[in-house]
Amino acid sequence: MDPVRKDEFDSEACGSLSPKSKPCPRPKPGEAAGGCSFDGAQITLLPIMDAAHLVHGPIACAGNSWESRGALSSGPSLSQYGFATDLNDSDIIFGGEKKLKESIDYIAGRFAPPAIFVYSTCVTALIGEDMDAVCKEAGERLHIPVIPVNSPGFVGSKNLGNRLAGDALLQYVIGTGEPEPGTPLGVNLIGEYNIAGEMWDIEKLMNSAGIAVTSRITGDARYKEITWAHRAKVNMVVCSRALLGLAKEMESRYGIPYFEGSFYGAKETTYSLRQMAYLMNDREMERRVDRLTEREESRLAMDLRPYRKLLKGKKAVLYTGGVKSWSVISALKELGVQVVGVGTNKSTEDDVRRIADRVGDDTEYIPEGGASRILKTVRERKADIMIAGGRNMYVAMKEQIPFIDINQERHKAYAGYEGLLRLAKELTYSLANPIWKLASSPAPWDKEAPPYDR
Amino acid sequence: MSKDRLEIPDYNSLFSEDRFVQQRENKRQFEAPCSEQETAEALAYSQSAEYLEKNFNRKAVVINPHKACQPLGSIMAALGFEKTLPFVHGSQGCNSYFRSHLSRHFKEPTPAVSSSMTEDAAVFGGMSNLIDGLENSIALYKPEMVALCTTCMAEVIGDDLSSFIGNARQKGVISEDFPVAFCNTPSFVGSHITGYDSMLKGILSYLYDRSGIQAAPGSGEETGEKLNVMLGFEPYTGNFAEIRKILNAFDTKYTFLGDHSGNYDSPATGEYEYYYGGTKLDDVPLAANALATLSLQKYTLKKTQDYIGGTWKQLIAAMSTPLGITGTDKLLDTISELTGLPVPASLTEERGRVVDALMDSHPYIHGKRVALVGDPDLLIGLIGFCLETGMEPVHIVCSNGDVDFNDVKFKEEAEALLASSPYGSEAAVYIGKDLWHMRSLLLNDPVDLAIGSSHLKFAAKDANVPLIRVGFPIFDRHHMHRYPVLGYQGALNLLSLIVNTVLDELDRNHSGFNFDLVR
């Protein structure tokens, strides 16, 4: 039997950038599917906090989405602003390029951003707007980077959009700048979006081991730091589903080694920090990491004790995407929580392999969405808690299932050692809330026996 | 040490810690920061009349939009009917935005599916996606009707819904008699209220046409259809309950045309169903025999009103959302006129109680300058409420206010209403403007209170004005939609929201002399 050639194997994986690569799995018509490529591209780049993000299309692509992600900024807030060209029917007939040009000019004049990202939408792609040309012309005239992001909604899933955003960074941003002399160089964090401030916890850990962050791609990023990402010594891919291709391409272009890792759970965090130090090829740093991780792990073990006692043997159904599909399993296992069902809808084959490494044979894989499918698993496996994103949250409430939001709207940071402690606390709180007991007991007049002795 | 670590601060307090403050400072080197003087100058400039003018001359870009698109409204309309599955024909992301948007507002799940069109559909048309989508969604969600609307994409490539549905029937994917109502909802025209209207009209006309019933206004009185009631794009489930309470007090028969309060206010029973409540499909053709239709969002429901008046030959009583005492008086007068029934004593008594409450609070709200943002019908109601309580509307922004009803434009009506009271003399109404315009107005000509959706919170914060959340969407507060804002009870709710915000502000900003116990 012929061995599977590496490039063919790669083309199967969703993160591959090779031209032959298959698109991510197509959504099935008639289902309540997730976001589109436009959404994906935007959520990847929006955490570049000091840049302006302009949506070229009818109002609602921006109107329905502005400022609804939980990616936090430590400073600038321009990325919070919803900019749109708001095309109407006559623009669609006669073209919206003039409006786009004027919009870019206005933003540059009024807000003076370091860069403007311009997103195409279904409509502008269909009517054949030459966005690249408009952006190029405006960029040259205004002397700031104006970057076209060609990821209209219809080209595919949200995840494809993440990757197209990565392509835009490779094509227009990375390698266009140089760090100040004397800037310590270290690791790029790729595919970490600083939801609820997780990036800050991670950075703190890295810094205390003496590892510098070169560029954040893109959680709480500044435009300039991404321009010199090619000077980093190591790439860590935090969400592989989204931006593995970016790391692969940077490896071949700039020779930067990469690894895929996670910060959910103590073991994964330790592994990631060790891997960074190892790839930096710095023995002293490795020793510092070892000391740090040992100290943090033993502290954590102590802090977790009361929670583990309560969480041990609890069963959870996990429905999320990308890196969290497997890494949160590790975190839960460390807390003694058993994952009895896991969503694989938004996972790469590698992710699924990693899931398989971490769960037992009797864990159910939930390949596609739909509330009923998830609920079926919860019921059949008698799960105690559901861990998923906001769109499934209210379904869980209807079914009176304790719930934790793990996706972009969450307000708690779960990364790193402190994050695991927070997760333990949240799980305990959610499970222990008195409302579940109240909800599951019938009203007194519906009980068979009278509530008091007659 | 370990004991301390168990105290886990949330990010609000965590990131005010020194180490994070320091980290933020370190990062500023990448931001090419302006000097403090430049920042102060820019802030001052943004408060100047010069920038206000510049901002209002802005033609191209929209900054911080305050409207959603047609299909979002059409999903809400579809969920107003029993066991109806909203179906969005287009690329999949739109649908996921709609579901998130509505769920974040109502804190309830939103069942809605998409035909997930992709590049090949863009080239060859979306027929096969639509047909596959119908087959899959009916199998998965078991609806009794599908309500189909389009997106930008389907509109730009010119997909023909009617013929696609016909082909789906021919292919046997759906049976001949399975109802599929539909409408065209391009997002580059109108806003969510246009989409609500299109879908409601689509469903009413579709169910009526296929029933074979001939409209005979007034003939249905015996079978229960005396009055039809439409609430329109209604972000408050509590408003449905309040209208129900009022109609029941009159003891009149009525049918809601579109009632999504069941879907967006369902109990947690331990078992999730896809569909809750809604207007019964069989009730729709019978509604053509009702005496009259009461429409409570006249700008929103333009096409539907025309349809009911034209095809069903029914009397239409159309008004904007009846907020405040005057608005509710008009509502009760109208119901009384349409049904021939007297206004019940219980409502007169309730009116008296709410008037009493307004009198109790008037010293604290009189003369408060207010900025308003919202949909046209809500704004007419809010302006009326402000004027009758002595509050002064100053800035009024209505992004989707480019609508008219019986040839009267929203802006004209709003201005006439404002001109009718001395408290409206300072007001200006802006249509087609966004929240960045509103920010300019708030900074340039400060007010005491801002009333609008959660999206207004950024501008309100910049201008340091307390925001009272009314309208759609409200993402960052819980349960607001459960309390009615219309009717006398609604007037009381609005009043307590507003007056207690004013009192909170008084306490918070007290100078040491006015931290009073009794107010």
C-alpha cells in the first residue's frame, strides 16, 4: 500500500494553506449553523485594538455585529467602533467604490488609526467591487496601511474566515515592520483572542518565566507589533483550527518553529510553557519554567482541593469549537469532571485525535449542532452540566441544566493556573445554585402527597 | 498565601491591579500615543460646534449603526405564528447573527435555519440549497409551517422563491399542502421593521389565499373575530400581556396577528420545545372576517395595513406604540369606538393611579433634558410620554426614520408633536443618522438623560449621561423586556425607570448637601 503523501494528508486538514486544500466542511442547508466567513475574518482581526475595522457592505453585517465580542482591550478602543459603508440599492446597481474611498478617507482623517482593515461582504463580492484596488490607492495616498480582507460570507464557514484573515495578515502585515532595537524577542501567540482577558493571565505567566511576547495575533494586539511578528523565535498556535496555516507559512517563510498548545488546564499550561522554552533553545529559561510551573501547580493543587471534592465524578457535555474542544477536556479531567459528550462540529482532524486521546471510549461525539442533538446527549448520559456557547445557553435553561458559557461572550478568564481555579469555582457555583433544586421540584400543589401532615 | 489566592477577582477589579496598569503603560509604546495635550485637544474639538457640523456633513461612512436588517425582523414575525420555523435563504452567517441578536435581547433560544448558500450557489443560484434546506429542516425541526425570507445575497443573484418552492413541491421534497410562506427581504433596503412588515404581510396573505375563504368584515363576530390586533416589531413580551389585559377588561373578542411572546417568554419546564404559543394558523383566514384591525406600530406595519385594508376590506385603526397616559387614552378610545364597548371602570381606575404616580414624581423629572434613540413608532410614543411629564426631548435620532404613513412622514409627525408642547421647543429630529452623530450631539449640547438601546451606552458614557434602556436591542440588562412599557402599567414602569435613575444620580453625585433620606 502506498504511504499517504504528506501534502495529501495536509490537504485533508482544515488548517492547511496549500492551494489544493479542501474547504472546511460545508454547512448543511436547513440547519441552524454557525457564523460565516465574514464573521470569522472579523473576529480574528477585531482584537487588533488600535486599528479601524470598516465593513464594506449593507448596514447589517456591521449593524448586527458591532461590539458584541468579549475580546478585551487594555488600551485603545477604536476597534470597538462599528464602521460600515452602508450600501443601499442604488450603490448596488452603480457600485459602492466611491463610498468606500470616502469612508476610508473619513476614518483616516478623523481617527488617525495606524491601519484600516476593510472587510468585503456577500454583496460587495457579488457585485464585483475592486476592493483591493481601492485599498491600495487609498493606502498610498494616505500613507497608512489599508488592508483588504476578502472573506465574504458565502465562501464558507466561520473557520474559513479565520484562515482568510490569517492570509491577509501574511500578505499585508507580517514582515512590514521592525521592532525597536533592544526589544526582547520571544514568542508569538497566534489564535488567542483575549476573551475575558485570558491573554493577560497568559502573558503574566510567560513574563514571570522570562519569556517575552513578541506579537499577539491577535488578542489585545497593536497593529505595529504584528508587523514585526516575523522576528519572533517561536510561534505558539493557541487555536489551531483558526490559524495553524499562518504558523505553517511563517515556518516556511521565516523559519520560525511552531507548536500547537493550549492554556486550559494546569497540565496543558505547563506543557505550553515548557515547549516555548524548549523551542527558544535556552536552558536557563527552561529551568525557570520548571521552577515556575512546579510552584504554580503545587499551589493550584492545594487551592483546588475543596472544589475537587465537590466536582469529582460529575459529568459534563462539552459543546464548543476549535482548540477548546480538546483542551477544556484536560482542564475538566484535572478537576475530576468526566466529559460524557463532546462536540466535534468545529474541530480539525487533529483536534478530534486530541479529543480521542483525552476521553474514554464511552464518550459520545456530537458531530453536528442543533439543540436537540446536544440535549439528547445530556439526557442519555445523565450529564450534570452543559458547557457551551451563548446560543445554546438558553436551551439549557429551558431544560434546567446547569450551564457554563465557554465561548466568546463569557466574562470569566479560564486560561492558565488561575483560570483553572476560576473554572472550578464557576462549575461549583453553577452546579450548586439552589435554583436547580427549586426548578426540578414540582409546585407544592402538583405534589402527590400533601406538603404537611394533616 | 493560598487563602488569598482563593479570592478570585473578576476582570473589572483584576485589571485595575498595579501589575496590569503597568503592563498597559508598557504597551503604549506600540500605540504611537498622542500626548495628553493632544488627547485633550481632540476631546475638546469633538465637543465643538465645528466638529458637529463636520460630522453631520459626513456622507460616506456609518459609525456605530443603530439598525439591524430586514431578515432579523422577518424572523421575529415568523415566530409570532404557531409552530412556524423561520428560514433564511442566503449564506449562513446572517442567520447566526439573527439568532444571537434576538437571543441576547430576549435571553431565550431562537429557532431559525439557513439555506447556507456558498460560492457555487452564488454562481448557479440557490435553488438546490433551498430545496435541500427545506427537506432537512422539516425533518429536523418538524414545523407546521416554514416562513422563508431572503438575504442580500439571494436578492443580488435574483433567486425566485416562489418558483423554487414550486419546484420543491414538484420534486416531492415537501407535500403539496405543506404551508411555506415567503417574502423578499434585501438588507440593503429598509431595516428590521421593514422585514417584520414584509413577513407578516407574507404570512397573512399566504394563509388567507390558500384557505379559499372570502373576506367578509364583521361576519366573524360570532366565531370570535371581532378585533385583530398587531403589535409589530415588538421587543417587549410584556407588552403583549398588557394589551391582553386591556382587551380582556373590555371583554371583547380579538385575535393577535403575530404574537411572539410565547416563543420569547416560555417557562423552564425541564424540556425544551422548538415552538411556544403564537397565532394559530387556522385563525388567520378567519381574521379576515373581523370587524377591524388595530395596528399599534403604524410606520412599521405599512404594507400589512395596506393589505388588510385593501384585500380584507377591513377598517384599520393605526397608531404608534401607545406609551404614556395620552397614548393609552387614545388606545382605549379607539378600542371603545371600534367595538362599541365602554371603557371599563377598572382601566379608568388604573389610569387614576398612574396619574397619581406621575404627580408624585413630577418635581424630579420636570425640565429634564432628554436624548432619544429608537425605531419610529417607539419614538413617537416616547416623545409623547416625555412631553406629558414635563421632560424636554432635545436630540432625537431615528436611523430608520425615513418612513411614512398615509403620506405623513415620521419626521413631520414627530416635529408636529414636539411643536404642540412648550417642552418640545428645543428638540431636533434626525433621520438616517447613526450613534456617532448622537455622540456629537450629546457632547455638543449636553442633556440629563439618554433613552435608547444598549448600543447607545458608548455615546452615553463618553458624554457622561445616564442611559435608560428602552427599545431594541437591550443586551446588557436582564428582563427589561418582560415589563410592559405600553398602557397605563407601562407608563408607570417607564416613570419608575426614569425617576429612580434620576434619584440614583442625585445620590451618586451629591455634593454633601443633598444626600436626602426623603425624596
